[in-house]
Amino acid sequence: MDCVFCNIAAGKIPSTIVYQDKEIMAFRDIHPVAATHILIIPRRHIGSLVDIKTGDLPLISRMVDTANKLAKQEGVSEKGYRLVINSGKEGGQLVQHLHMHLIGGRKLADALG
């Protein structure tokens, strides 16, 4: 499998890492849409939301907790930020490796309106 995020997690592709542990990695998006745009990924390959198993739920919870901590670290938690998970082609998922976008640092448009 030639997954760009698996290669980033393995250190084969350079990235600006802002957090990492044995299960999770977070790095700056190379095409940011706001001042803060961080991608949070599981180190092991999970294709998308539809591939999450019940046993993965603690990992997903840790990813959200990591996002909250990074939002505080980046100074966007007080004013607000967006946490996005796209799933599948029609859902806007460009890389087929589960990832969360932490976006903040500017007023974001209402995504549902």
C-alpha cells in the first residue's frame, strides 16, 4: 500500500509534526485553509470513518482529545475552531487514511448554511 499518511507516520515523508505518540501523529497541513490547520491521524492505517471498528473507539477518542489539546496549544480554543472528518470521495476525503482537520485562527463560514 502506498499511503501518503502512512509514509508520513513512518518518517519516510517529511512533515511539520506538532504532536506524536505511539498511536497518533499530528502535523501541519501543506495546503492550510486558515492560520491553524493541523491534520491528526492514527499511525496505523484506517481507510475512513466506515472502516472504524468498535475496538478503534478509544483511539478515535484520543484523537479528539489530542485535537482539543492542540487547539489550546495553538491559541484557538477560546475563540473557536472546527474539527472535520471527511469520509469517502463524495464526502471530500482526498487521502484514504482516516484523518481529522483542526482548523482555526480566523472566522469560519457556516458550513451547514
